[in-house]
Amino acid sequence: MSSIPIEHGLVLSAILFAIGLIGVLTRRNIVFVLMSLEIMLNASGLAFIVAASRWGHAEGQVMFLMILTLAAAEVAVGLGLIIQMFRQFKTIDINVLSEMKG
Amino acid sequence: MIVLFYIAAVVAVIATIAVILQTNIVHALLYMVVSLLAIAVIFYVLGAPFAAVLEAIVYAGAIMVLFLFVIMMLNLGQHTRNEEKSWLTPRGWIGPSILSGILLAQLLSVMADLDQDIIPKQVGVMEVSALLFGPYVLAVELASILLLAGLVAAYHLAKPK
Amino acid sequence: MQEFIWLLPSFPLAGFLILVLTSGTLSRITVAVIGAGSIGLSFLVASIIAVQFLGSGDDYYIKEVWAWMSVGGFSPGFSFYLDGLSLVMMLIITGVGFLIHLYATGYMADDPSYSRFFSYMNLFIAAMLMLVLGDNLVLLYLGWEGVGLCSYLLIGFWYTKPENGYAARKAFVVTRVGDTSMAIGLFLLFAQLGTLNIQDMLHVAEVEWNIGSGLAIATTMLLLGGAVGKSAQLPLQTWLPDAMAGPTPISALIHAATMVTAGVYLIARTHVLFQLAPSVQLLVAWIGLITLLMAGFTALTQSDIKRILAFSTVSQIGYMFLGLGVGAWSAAIFHLMTHAFFKALLFLASGTVILSMHHEQSIFKMGGLRKALPVSFASFLIGSLALTAFPYTSGYFSKDEILLAALELDGPGIFLWAGGVLGAFFTGIYTFRLFFVVFFGETSGHPPEKEVGGWHMNGPLIVLMVLSIFGGFISIPVDAVFGHGESHEEHHVSALVHGFMVAVPLLGILVSYLCFHKKVFSIEKLMSYSISRRLHKFWHSGWGMDWLYDRVFVFPFLWLSRINHADLVDRFYGLIVEVSKSANKMVVKSQTGYLRWYAFIMALGLVALLLLGIIL
Amino acid sequence: MILVYLISILFVGGLVAWLSERVDPNYPRIVALATVLIDLVVMISLLGVDPSSGGWVASVNADWIPRFGISFYFAADGLSLLLILLTGFLGVIAVGSAWDDIHEKTGFFYFNLLWTLAGVIGVFTALDLFLFFFFWEVMLIPMYFIIAIWGHENKNYAAMKFFIFTQVTGMLMLVSIIMLGYLHFLQMGMFSFNYHDLMKVEASGTIEYLMMLGFFVAFTTKLPSVPFHSWLPDAHSQAPTAGSVILAGILLKTGAYGLIRFAVPLFPESSLDFSPIAMGLAAFSILYCAKVAFAQTDIKRLIAYTSVSHMGFVTLGVYAWNELALQGAVMTMLAHGLSAAALFMLAGGLQHRIHTRNMQHMGGFWGKVPKMAVVAIFFSVAALGMPGLGNFIGEFLALLGAFQSNILFTVIAAFGLILASVYSLWVIQQVFQGEYKADKFEDSHLLDLNRREMIYFGAMMIGLIWMGMYPQSFLNLSEPVLIELLNNTQAVTAAVVRN
């Protein structure tokens, strides 16, 4: 049997997504948060690839490429922000950044 | 090949869990690289070699190195582990885990009745490129502008006063 | 000359405009010449027109000056209608008006706002002429409101005293209540009859309405509302006594001779409608009677010289209403004319007294003035006699005709007559109470050194004295106007009744003489009983009408204004603002500032959405 | 094209005025005055143009967004002309009243002033409903700035309230307009926002009623009428004098114009059903606001409430929907435009002199400022409906016509005449009569009207007397329009009754 049930691929991406979400919600270190975000992004990219490979399409890879670009840009900006934050607050605790509240 | 998929999947899940549980940030980063490489393997198995290569080069190579640079710049390492440990209380895991569990359950229930199989078929660089520079050329251009904007923003933000 | 009838209001109007536009830069003498002269010119023109009109033998004359507006069948014009009734009115207005203007040039001589005074006076005359000469009810309404405005301005002429402004507002607002009723009457008339031209309207009404029909009753009730407001009859009489706050010539001109009789004119003008609604006509009579009696009692208790005369005016207009109510149209107009003569005389004379006494108005602070103020004394004597209907003075003829007409009316006529005679008795008492207290008896306070006067003040008094005595012999040419509405047989009453009617006022004078001159009966002793004190207080306040109206209308209105100062409707919109603010406050609490919290909420939202998708 | 010129002169003039401030802060007012005067001349020249078929003069029709049937369709008839002339006249007056009043950001002020006027003229001439809505918004935003920048102590609150009220209700109208266009699409196969096309649209009872309500609420908010009036007292009391003049004199009339031109003719049947409610609302509005006016101590708030009260006569007249009543409504609009503007200018003049609007701090000004007292009495008396002046003609005709369609509410509304005298005279007494009090302000600041002010007030007085003594010259202009509207709606309603 040379076929994989599509559910298995999607389930994997769902699991990775959920793990990434846990990371985002739990960690206070902003670098970890950013990494968890990357996990989530990656999981969604995986879902695209899985879905596209069901039909043998190339569009899934195009979408993945887009996500990749997005992730790269996001990481660049995010890390720049982290550096700036560390300069200002001398910490990478995300809870410190809670001044913008109603 | 199919066995490879399941092995890579298990590796990816374990490595990812390890990422979020780690207190040592450099270790976490290494687990992350492992996870990404595992996913690259999965891509390959699913017939997306171009994506697999990019995953390895851009994600595992470039982005993770970027993280590493930042960690080095901020001089995070062993001495922040204690701080990290004190932030990670067991109670803090409960809420997110329950929420994510529900989300996962929902996603699984949505996928439950998909009864279709993937027969992996190689979709090479050529097809992808034909699409990229055909119908999606505008998206590519926009993506390049996004990257440019990201570059400028990152430079601007990280610039010392 | 008749086609120049438009000149009549134009002269005073021109005078008004000149005086307003120059706004006090003219010398006093110029102001006097313009102010009084314009009325004099009007009187001259009026006289010539009158002679020509009477000579021509026509029943009426119409002159359209310009079409005011023309909208969907509603086309009142600026057109003047001259007939016997408006002729009499215009002569009274310009004639008596001129005399009063002349008097005022002296009376107001020391006032800083000389020019302003005459500009108002001229505007008043112009408006009053519009009122009586207008051939449609809209033009009449224009004059009607115009005189009200002038009355307001003149009552509040001395504006620095807040109570004058209050009195002026009261006068305007109370009459405005009547005016509104009249305006609604006009709407109804137009809706039903399709025209507001008085003569056309009366003809159509006569043809289309039955006697006693509901529409006739409704319209006449509404018009009556206007009339009682302007003429200070029950239930809207309360403004007139307060209106005495204005300068005395105003009281003579507006609040005795002309404006307050506009209601009488209105009813006489539309008498055809009132004949179609006999019940309302009878109501007019009863209103007149009750008002004249109430005002008589009140006049007895007043001590301010002008207020006594004001209540006496209310009472005399009550007689006119009584006359209108019993169908003695021409008698009512006749009484209007004689009343204009003798009441103007009394007011002007009281003006001289007041001015000589340095603006003292309480009769009990005067006394024994007959030597010091001979002209006033003579004027008051003649005026009072005419007012009490002393035989062969002008008031005697007119009042006699009204009372006899009342006696001849079937049904309630005898009561109306008896009431009227009783009123005449009181007239005798209160008039001569004033007369005896002011001119006889002890001199109290500081007697004046000399009487204020001069030809321009005494001249009008003398002319009015003559008119008050002999005015009864003037015959007014109103037969053609009321011709078809009035029975014209001679009054057949026994000599006994007639003698009785003559004797009653004389009896009143006698009582007054005994009480207030000879002091046979002591008023002080009477006043020592609490019941009489209370009664005195009650009558003094004008039967508590002001008290009542304050409580029924004024206070609730003020109360409503006070509680709703901030506009309840706005409160509703404020409520919306409050609700959204507090909702905002609640939402703000979720804005913790923790990034992870936001992410958590987002995930929660995702879960909820997915749940929704699964369920549906 | 002349109508387009009318509007564009103002738009361009506004821009020039704004730019000219860089040269000299005194230039904007001169530019503005010149602009409105030129505009006024152009308007007067419109009177000489012979109307084409249907009574429309100077109509312009060009495509704007043809896909949705939206076009630049301007045209004027007698009714529009009257209101345009009022706009031009009061525009001159408003520039005059701002002459010495505005010292900060003069360029931007006159820019806003002229753009508001341009928006108003657009509203009065647009015959494409989308275009109409466009101008409806155009006049709103500059007005917002006028209040928010040059207003008094509580200007932000007032400006925001003004904006929200008109904006929210304007949205309701937009929904109705789009609904109408869509119904046209469904019935005729294409979109159109042309006034004449939309007249032919048929709608079922409920839908028509709802669309009518959308228009009604938008217009009665602008008018305003209870219960949508409460923005007006705040806006007026905070706005600078020129803003009040435009607001009271012209902007409120756009609401009334909208009722006559759009709300009733587009939805004749549901308007007929609705008329008792509208007339009742009008009568209530007259009495309620007259009473609230009496309770005010702030003179501008008081005048604002009297405005609402007087506008009740317009609503009453419009929903009576017969010739007399409509003519009355139009005359009331014109006369109230002048009298209310003048009263606001007087109040503004007082505030400018003694820096208070509280009447309890005033009293006995007659002796001190006699000219002002005479002018105040003239306009108060005009406002309370003195015959011989324009307001009387309007209110009398409105009531006379309304009486034929609804006796009860007309009688109730007539009581407004009494209350009008109560509050008008109360103002006179508080400000001008009584003892002279100068303890709350600098005595020497209380100067009588200067020559410039006298010219403006004199012009407005002449206008009111003209309207009062020979209203025919105004009535003739609006008569054919109103008769046409009446015939159109009567044809529709008669057809309904037959079926």
C-alpha cells in the first residue's frame, strides 16, 4: 500500500498547531513565544502541502512558499522588536509589556 | 516511504513538544531544527521536494540561525535558565493545554469523515516555478515587497539609538 | 377724496418711521409736530372722507390698495372697507387720538424718551386704523396684533422698573390667548366658508348656515374668545388693571378709548354670525353683565386712581358687551363712542392730577384738590357725571339705550336689565368716591403748588368736556350696517321704569356723597369687621382671578419649565451615551495589556467559531 | 451649467481664501465676501432664466458612475431658487458677522464657511439622490469643523453631537436611497438614482413605509423636530456666530426642503398614512420646545429651542400637504431663515461684547444700547408671528392649510403662538428691560451696534417686511412647483383609493 490517508497528514499538522498554541499561551519568554509562532506557521504550511499532494497540485507548494516568506519577514521584524525591547526593559519577559491596557 | 512518513511524524511531534518544554533556549532551538528537518522529510515523502529543500534551507538554516544570532546578542543562555524555570509553573500549563486540546479535538472531528488517500506523486520545481511566474506572479512581487519591508523594518527597529 | 382712505394709516405710519429712523436725534418740538401732526392730518382726512361718504349716500366704499397674497383661493388684500361702523370708529380713533397726542406732548415733556413714545403712539394709531378699516379678517388681525404690540411696548415704556415689564408681558400674553382663539376661528371660517373677506363671509354664512347651527356656535365662540381678550372681559380681564403701569395718555388712548373696544368692534362687525348663534349672543350679554358687576365691586375697593378708572373701563365695556348681547348693536357702538369721550377725559384729567402730585397715584394721599387743580376738577366732574349716566350727559343716552334694549329682550332680559341697573348704582358709588376723596375733604400730604397745564394739555380736556356733555346728541350713521339685524321701534317703557333708571345712579352718587364726603357712614367702622375686611381684600384683588390664574396656569408652567430645564429628550440621548460608556468600561477590563491573554481570547474565538461550524 | 458654476465658485473661492491666509490673515474674509457676492449675483441672474419644460431651469445632467445609474444631475425650480437665494443672502450675512469675530486660522474658517454653502446649494439643486446624499455630507463636515475649532467653551461635545446625530440619521437615509435604487434595478432592469426615475418605483406597503421613515428621520433630524432635536441647542450655543447663522438660517432648511422635495413625493402613500403622526409630532414639537425655550438661561440655547419650535410649523405644513400649508411651510422657512439668523447674530453680538450668554447677568440694556434693543424687539416680534412680517405669513398659511387636513393638531399647534409670545417677551424683559446691571462684565465693552452691523440687520429687516407685506413675489416662485408636486402625489394616492 503506497498511500497515506489524508487524515494522517492533517492530524499531524493539527497536533503541531496545537502544540504551538500551547507554547504561545504558556511561555513568558518572548523568544519562546516567537518560536511557538513559527511552529504554528509551519503547521499550517504542512496542511497546505498535504492537501495539495492529495491532488498532485503545485499550488500547495506555492502557498507554502508564501507562508515561508511571511515567516521570514515576521521573524525579522519580531526579532528586531525583541532586541529593541531588551534594550528598553532589560528583560525578555512578555508580561512587562502590559502598559497598553484600557 | 510510508513508514518514513510515520517516523518523521513521530519525531516532529516529540521534537516540537520538547521545544515548548525546554528551559534552555539553545536546546529548544536545536529541537526546533530537528522538528523542522523532520517536516522537511515529510514534505519529501508527500512529493514536494522543492518545499522540502526550502524548509531545510530557509527554516532550519536561515531563520533558526537568525534566532541563534539574537540569542547570542542578548546574551541569553545558561544563566536565564533559572529565571525561565521560575516562570514555568505547572498551573500555567493547564489552561492553554485544555484550550488547545479542545481545538485539536474539534479539528480532528472535522477531519474524521475525510476518507481520502494520498498517493504521493512528485511535483517538481518546474511545476511550482511555472505557477509562481505564471498566475501567481503578483503574489511573488508582493512577497518580495513584504520581505523588503521586513528588511527595512528589522533594520530600523534593531538599530541602536 | 374717498380713494385717499389709505392715507389714514399712512400718516401715522410715516410718522412712526421718521421717528424710529431718526431715533431720538430730532428736537422735542419737531417730534411733537411729527407725532401729533401726523394724527391731526389723519383726522383731517378722516373728516373730509366722512363728510363725503355721508354726502354720497352710499352704504359702503371699498378701496383695494394692493393684493397682499393670493394662495390657492386664499386672497386677502390690503383693502379698506368704509361703512358707517368703520366711519365712526375711524373718527373716534383719529379724533380722540389726536387730542390725546396733543395732551401727551405736554404730559411727556420731561421724559427722556420723548421720540420713542411718539413713535409707538403713531404706530398704534396706524395699526388701530388697519383694524377698523380692513375689509378682511386677516387685515383686521394684522391691526389686532399690531395694537397689541403697541400696547405691550407702551405699558412697558418705563422699562427700568421690572414690574412694568411684567405688566406689559402679562397684557400681551393674556390678550394673545384671546388672539389665538380668534386665529383658530379664522381658520375654521376659512375652512367652512372659503373666504375671509368680511362681507362675503357674512353673506355666505347667512345663506349656508342655519340659526343655531354648530358651526355658527363654534366660530362665534372662537371670535368671542378674541374679543374678550382684547376688551378685557371675563375670563381674560386680568391684564387691564396692571396695564395702568404705562404713561397715563396711553391708558387714555389704548386702554380706555380705542384698543380695548376692539372686541366690541369685532363682534359688531361680525354680528351676522352672532345672530346665527343666539346662544353665543346671549353668552356675550351674560359675560358683559357679570364683568360689569365684578369690575364695579372691585373698583369700589381700589385706592390707585388709575386702577379705579381701569376697572371702570372694564365695567363700561361690560355694558357694551351687554348691548351687543341683547342685539342693541348701534347702542353698543354708541356707548363705545361716548365712553371714548368721557373715559379719555377722566384719564387725561387723572394724568394732570398725577403729574401735579409728582407721580402720586393713591387717592388717599390726595384730597381737597378742587382749588388747586381747577381744570382737573371740572374735567373730573363732567367725566364722572357722564360715566354715571347723569341725565342728558353723553353716557346717559348710550347706557339708557343698552338697558332698555336689555329690558325688551324676552326671557332673561329682565335679569340682564336689573343687573345693568345695579351696575349703574355701583358706578355712581365708585366714581364719586374717587371724585369726593380726591377733590374734597382734608388736604393730606403735600398739596401741589400749581396745576400742570398749558394749552396743549388743557385744550384737549376742554374739547373732551364738551364732547362728554353733548356727545349724546351725535347720531351715528350705523343704521345701514345693522339695518337688517335690529328692531327699530321706539322703546316703549313706562315713565316709572325710566324714572327708576335715572334715579339709581343718582342714588349711587348720594350714597357716595354720604359715605365719602359727609362721612355719615363710617367706612372705617365697616372695615373693622373681619368679614368685610376679607371681602374687601377679595374684591381688591379682582375677585382673586389673578390668584386663580397663577395657580392654574402660571405656576404649573413655571414648574414644568423648572423641572424640564435640561430637556428630558436630551436625557434619553444622554442615556445612550451612558450605556455605551458603561459597556465600554466593561469591555475595557478585558484589555489587560497581556499579549498572551489576547492570544488566549483569539484562540477561544477560534474554538467558538469552529464549534459553531460543527454544530451547524 | 450655471448651477455647476454656482457650486464651483464657492469651492474654488474656499480654496483661494484658505491659501490667501499665507499672504495676509485679513485676505480670507475679503476673498470670502467677494466669492459670496459673485455667487449672489449669479443666483439673481438665475431668476431671469426661462424655465424649460417641467419648470426646471439650468439643468445639467452628466454621467458620474454610469454602472450604477449615478449622474451629476443638477436642476433648479422655483422652490430651489428661493432657497438658493436665501443661501446666498445669508452667506453674505454670515461672512459679515464673522468679519470681526474670527481671528484665528481665518483662512481655514472661510474655507469651511464657503464649502458649507457650496454643500447646501448642492443639496438644493441635486436631482440625483446619490448626488444629493453626497452634498448632504459635504455640508456636514465643514460645519463640524466650524463648531469644533472656532466654537466656545464646550465645543468638542457640541460638534461631536451634531456630527453623530446627522451622520447616524443620514445613514438611515442612505439605506433608503440604496433600497430605492435597488428596487429600480429590480423593476426596470437597471440602477438609477435619478429623482424622476425613482418617482416611478413601486414598493410594497411596509417597504415603502420603512424607506419613507429613513428619509423622514434624516430630514427631521436636520429640521429638527422632537425627538431628534437635542443636538441643536448644543451646536448653536457653542458655534461661532457665523456658524449659527448658517446653521439656523440655511442648514435647517435643507431638512424642510428634503421633506417637500423627496420624503413626501417619493412615498406619497405611506406619507399619507404617516401624516397624522408627523403632524402630531410637529404640534408636540412646537409646544414642547417653546416650553423648554422658556426655561433656558443661556440666550443662544433659548433661541435654538425657539428654532425647533418654529420648524414644527414647517413639518405641520408639509404633512398637511395642500397648497396653502405648503406655501406656509416655504414662507416659514424663508422668514425663519432671516429672523433666526438675526437673533443669533444679536446673541452673538452680545456675547462678543460682554463674554456671557447667561441672561441672568444681563438686564436694562435698553438705555445703554438702544439700537440693539430696537433690532432685538423687531426680530423677537417677528419670531412671535406679528402680522406684517414674514413669519406671520408662513405660520398663518401653514396653520390655515393644516386646519383643513387635521383640526386637532392644528389647534394644538396654534397654542404655540401663545407660548411664542411668552418666551420672546421674556428674553426682551431679561435682557433689555429692568435695572441696568453691569456687575458681571466690563461696562465699557457694551457698545451699541456699529454701522456694519446695522447694514446687515437693516437688510434682514427689509427682507422680513417685504415677505410680510408683499409675499406674493415669493409665493409666485414656489407656486408652480408645489402645484406640480401636489398633482403628482394626488394622482398616486387617488389611484390607491380607487383600487
